[in-house]
Amino acid sequence: MRIQPRRHHASGDRNLWLDPGARRGRRSEGASPEPRRRLTLRAKLLVGALSLALAAGSLAWFSTTETFAEGRAQFDEMLALETISVEGSRRAEPDDLVTTSGLVAGTPLHEIDVEQVRLRLEAHPWVRSARVVRVPPAVVVLRIEERTPVAVAAEAGEEPWLVDADGLPFHAASPDDVSSLPWIESPHPIRLGEASSELGLAAALAEALRGSSLAEGAEIRIAAPSDPEGLSLLVEGLRGRVVLGAGDLADKLRRLERLRQERVALPETASAEVIDLRFADRAVLRSQAPPEAAQHSLGMPMGGASPPPGRRL
């Protein structure tokens, strides 16, 4: 019996030793399906594993999202607005300020736009400036600086308005305001929320009067733009109208206080219709003069020719 020699095949072949014709015989019978089946099974297992991982991840994501939403809702509920505290209001009603702020109970604190709330508050007539502070967990503080009225201003026969130190008419005056604050009579219409330079000067005079013996019952008059008198003043104890013009109001008011104190010793002071303090070192006392003469004397410039004779102070 003849023995067929064995052949050595390439090392990459799974079957290292085969009889001649054995591979040919197998090829003719068809390649074994085992390696392909194994590959297909592995692929299926891999796809299944990936599917399970994706399903688990999706479930975990949905669960986490739901938990986050619930946590956020609880967080918002814990930090929701419950209390509004108003500080610094004296004349403005706190309830009115809360309404003006636009704040709503139950709003999460982090959703409150403090700048917008501040702007709404500063549109209130009594509010000069405002600050809005969120205080967790449930409080918002409205800190108000109110306008301070220094005088009551009105055009002749019209409604009186409260005026602040900037000369801004900001609120209707009450009877108590009229009786307790200096009165400003304006030749111009006064419009709410519109300041003017004339009202600003008159308000400065009202501020200068505060705390002095001249303040009670004082009335400030603003001259027409073409009138050189500027500001004039009526005070208790003197019959005449005191012309102040512009310049150092404090010095003129000191001189006026001295004149009022000496009115008993100086009868001409008490009987004068006009007391002109526009000149630096004297007061010009006049009785009621004809319009031409009065206009001539009142129109003399501050630094020009000498003023009419008067009593030096």
C-alpha cells in the first residue's frame, strides 16, 4: 500500500496537517458554516447588548429628568415670594408701593427682575429713589427714599402742588401742606413732574428759610421773565414785599431778620411797601410808587450805578 506524503500548509490555516485531497474534498462538499454562524451569533449578541444599554440609559435619563423637574419645582416652591417689606416710606402708602412694584406672591425669587421693580417704584410720585433686595427664602425688601416737599407752588387760582428741593412739582398739596410749608406763587403754569429753573430757585429760597424765624407764613413770589426783581418774599411782621433777586440768599435773609427785629425802632421799615435787598450793603425802602418810577428804580443793574439812597445794613 502506497502512503501519500503529507503537506505542510501555511501557518494561517487552522488545519496544519491535511492529507492530500482532503481540503479539495471538503471544498467540493462545501465550506463549513461554523465560523459564519459564530460571527453572526456574536453580532446578534453585540447588537442585543447595545440595545439593552441604550434602553437602560434612556430609562435612567428619563428618571433623572423627572427627578430634576420635581427637585426644581420643590426648590422654586421653597424660594417663592411670601413677604414684601417696605422701608423708608412716610407719606407714601406701603400698600400703594407694593401695588406699584408689580410683585406677585408665589413668584420664585430668582425670577424677580429687581431692576424692573426699581424702575416701577421710581415712577411713583413720592419715590425719589428705590432699591430692591431679595432675601431668601421668601422675602423681598423695598427700600424707599421719599421726596421731601420744601414748598407748595401754584399759579394764581390754580391747584397747589408740592415741590421738592429740585424744583419738581410731584404731588398735589393737602390743606396741612399749605398751612405748614412756604408758598410759591408762580407766573407760569405748573405741570406735574416738570421741573423748571424758576421753581428750582424758589425751592432753594424755601430751603434757606427752613428753621429760621422767617419761615412761618412766608410767601415766595417768582417774577415774570422780563422783570428784574427775580424772587421776592412776604413775611410776617413786615407790610412790604421784600425783593431778593439773585445772589447770596443766606446773607439777604440775615439782613431781612435784622430789619424785622428793628421795625419798632424804625417805623419806615414797617410802613414800606417795598424793601429791596438786591444791593450788597443797603436796603432800599420804598412806599408804593407810580409804575414808571418803580420800574426805573427796580431796573438798575447790580454792579452799575449807585442804587437809590437807602439805609445801610
